[in-house]
Amino acid sequence: MIRYILKRLVLMIPVLVGVIFIIFTINYISPGDPLVDILGIEASAEQRAAKAHELGLDQPYLVQLGNYIWGIFTRLDFGTSYRTNRPVRDEVLERFPTTLLLTSLITCLSVPCGLTFGIVTAVFQNSILDYVVTFIALAGASMPQFWLALMLMLVFALTLGWFPAIGFDTPRHWVLPTIACGMLPISTLTRNVRSSMLEVIRQDYIRTARAKGLGELKIIFKHALRNALIPIITVIGFQVTSAMAGAIVAEQIFSIPGMGALLISSIKSKNYPSIQGNILWMGLMASIINLIVDLAYAYIDPRIKAQFTRRKAKATKKTAEAKAV
Amino acid sequence: MAKDKKKNAAAQDAPVRTKKKSALSEFWRMFKKRKISVVGLVVVFILIFCAVFAEFVAPYDYAEQDLRQRFTYPCWEHPLGTDNFGRDLLSRIIFGGRVSLLVALVSICTAVLVGGSFGATAGYFGGLYESIIMRCMDAIMAVPALLYAVAISASLGTGIVSSTIAIAFGFVPTFTRVARAAVLTVREQEYIEAAKAIGASSGRIIVHHIIPNAMAPCIVQATVSLVNSILTISTLSFIGLGVQPPTPEWGSILANGREYIREFWPLATFPGVAIMICLISFNMVGDGVRDALDPRLKQ
């Protein structure tokens, strides 16, 4: 298992380099001139040349890219913000806990809810309960998060006054953003769990389990759910990373001082190092979530684990053969 | 002789054509079974009709201002009320649908074409080429699509074209994966072997044999992704990166509504209802298409 984790970690490095390459290139091809944004239009040619040299902007593309990647991997240096002249890393790390908290809250709300609703609707297929929950899930999967956020704010904050409209200081502030961002993952999960469970319930081994007289609960949780979980875990991982991205919008609406707010203000002020740093940091987090998903596969599905151990057995056999020769 | 050959070719063509037709009618027969999907399809057609013929459907022009009638609540004259410039909200929503649907459709088509061809060739040729393509797609997939859309529109600037590119980019890996998986299963079929045996070129095999047979999963994925791309374009416009005013777009009307949410609720409510109706019907169609095309669910 440790070898598996290590292997996955090593495989993450090229993916991260690829992400850095893409984000860097996207910003590089931007038609705007960052020097104009930093120094203003009136700056003299010498001033500009000096600033360009200071920031390394006078070097060729590949050198800039190489320096950037090298800086990230050796010093965790995401560059310096044009606006505040502080390292982007520090600014991002200041904001990150808030976004992490919001993402965790969304996950903690949506995963249990989605699983429960999905299992219940699959088990009681074609009942009234199934129809009602499935329709709510359909509506929830068809709602833009920012609109739901606005509606929740309008009803529960501005009209009823139950929850504060903006800020993120106390648990009372957490409620509306979490629900606004959680609706989409809950609905998507419910729909996926339901269809995945329905597919499994039709299998022969479920009939066998029933035939040998197992209790219904045991059949659902031990036989059906465990087999249905594999595709569901992919969906969960995907929903968590999307929730992190969706937090950008919720943070803007509820004035939450998280990474999303920083990203939007960086975009408005064309602060490229800050934009890059923010997106890369979220990409890094998403990669870690993907890693956890992969590990969860191996944990839940013995076939995946077996595949890996078999490969290991093969490898040891090969080295043994090589030694024998 | 030549005539005979032609006749033969025509005779061979004929059954193929009827077979194609029967695949489509088979699809329709399966699709029809879900009444709710048919309802969704009807709504989708109505929405597309409204978007295409917005000039004739909408009661007012989307930019027509009437400053004496600012913030009118829904009434006979303005069914959904007016905004801060006295512009008719219903007309703006109808015109806004044009932008949202256009950007969503074009970006998904682009993603299907680009991702599909990468995936199909990767699955067909395999080897180093496949590894390189798939590792690139892993890198793209590592970051949520919305973030790429934000990054690209921040870099390319706002506007319909850059939003379309921005949204399409994030969807490319999805289609690459789906197309590759579909091609991998089709590639092992006997009719591909047969085509190879009679000396068909790779290009011909891909275009004539693999693509038609591997298309179903891509179509299913495309209908599902349409919902996401509509969501993405409205999100982009909402945070000010998509389509710029005065061009109406559902997301940008909502962004405007957010500023006046304390004083005037319809402006922040109705565009969202429009998005929801649109997405619910697209989702219903998507479910129907999936059930009709997914062989696993066929009895």
C-alpha cells in the first residue's frame, strides 16, 4: 500500500508540471502588457526596461517558464504580486484556510446527504418518495449555484433575517454559503448513486444473496452499495474539486475573504502572478483530492489492490529470474 | 459493365441506408418511452426557437430604455417587470438565451470535435502517442473546468469568442477519454479486423467504421456536458468575465440583479428561473438520450 501511495505521488509530479505549463502559457499569450498595468501608461522606456528586467519579463518564453517551475518546486515561490509586492504564496496561504473550511463544510454536507438520498430512491424505486426526491435532485442539478445563493440570501437573510447575509466569521455565517454550494453536489450525487445502485440491484449476485436469505439491510449495504461505490467515488472526487471552484462564486456573493475573492480581485486588476498562483494552488489541491480518490479505490475495491500486488509479484519474479540468469 | 457495377453499388447502398434509418428510429422508439424526456425535448425546441427568432418573439428590444418605468413589478405591459434602465426583463431574458445557448452549443461542438479526434486517434493507434495525449489530458483534468474557463477568459479578455474557447478547453479531456474508451472497445470487434483484412486504410477505418460505432457514448456525454457549459457561461458572465453589457446574458442580468437585490427582487429571480427551466429540460433530454443509447440499460 505504501508503495502504491509513493507511486501515485511520483506520478503527480508530471501532472503538476503540465498544469503549471498550461496556466503559465494561458497567461503568457494574454494580449495585455503587464508593464503598462504596473507602471501606468506614462512610464518612460528606461523605467519599463528596468522593470521588465527586474521581473524577468525580458527573457524568452522557455526561460521564464523554466524559472517559474523551478521556483515552485524548489522554493514554493509562485512569484510576487504586482499589486502588493508580497509573495503570492503568502497571500494565497492567508486566504486558503477559509476556502478549505467552506469546501470541507460542503463535502461534509453533500456526501452523506447524496448517499442517503440516492440509496433511498434506488431501494424504493417508483414510489412517491422516489419521484419527489428525484425531481428535487433534477431541479438542484439544474440550478446555477450563484442564483441559489442569491435566492437564499434574499429569503433567509434579507426577508426573514434568520442568517447574516455577508461574512464568514461564525457558524451562523456558514449556513447559507454551504447550502448554496452544496445543492449541486447533493443533487448530482443523488442522481449518480441512484442509477449506480439500480444497476447493481439487478445483478445476479444480489438475487443470490436474497435467495440465501440475507437481510435486506445487509444486502443493500454489504452487497449492493459496496459494488456501486466505485463509480460513485469518482463522482465524489469530482464534486469536491468542483465545489472548491464553485466556492469562488459563493465567496463573491457572500463577501467571504477566501481564495475566490482574491482570484476575482486579481483578475480585475490584471495581477497575473496572483491569478497564476491562485489557480495553481487550487490545481494542487485538486490533485491531492484525486490522489485520495485513487487511494479510496484501492481501499474499497480488492480487485484494484490485487492488480497492483500482482504487478509487484510479477516484478519480484522478474528480478528473481534476472538474478538467476 | 460499368452500369452493372453502379447498380450493384446502389443495391448494396440501399440496405445500408435503411439500416441507418432504423438505428435512428430505434433510438427514437427508446427515447419516446420516457414521456418526461419528450416533454424536455419540446421545451428545448421552444427555447431554441425563442433564441433564434428573438427579434420576433420578444415584446421589446433588449436595449430599449424607458427611464420613466424603472423597476416596474410584473404587470400586463411588462410580464416580468423592468430593470434599472427600464428595459423589459422578459425581452432581455429571451435575447440572453440566444447568447447562452449559442456559446454553450458551439463550445461543446468544438470540444467534441477536438477531444473526439484526440481520443479516437489515441485509442486507435495506441503506443507512445496515446500515452502523451492521455497524460496531457490528465494534466488538464487535474484542475476543475471552471478554473480554466476563468483563467482563459481572464487572459483572452471578455466576449463571446473567448468565452467559447475558454469553456471548450475544459471539456476537451472529457471527450478525449470517452472517445478513447469507446474506440478501445470497438477496435477489438471482428468487423474492424475484416476491414483491415481487405486492406482499408487507417483513415477509412476510423471514419467509416470506428466513429459511427463509437459515437453513442460521445453523444450521451455531449448532452450531459451541455448543461455544464450553460452553467459555466452564466457563471463566467456573473463574475464579469463572460459576455459584457449591453449584450444580455442570463448570468450578466443576474449580476445586475444582485446589485439591486435589496430593493427589487424580480431582477435577481427571473433570469435564474429561466436558466433553471432550460437546464431541467436539457437534463431530462440528456437522461432520455442516455437511457436510449446506453446498451447496459437495454433489455
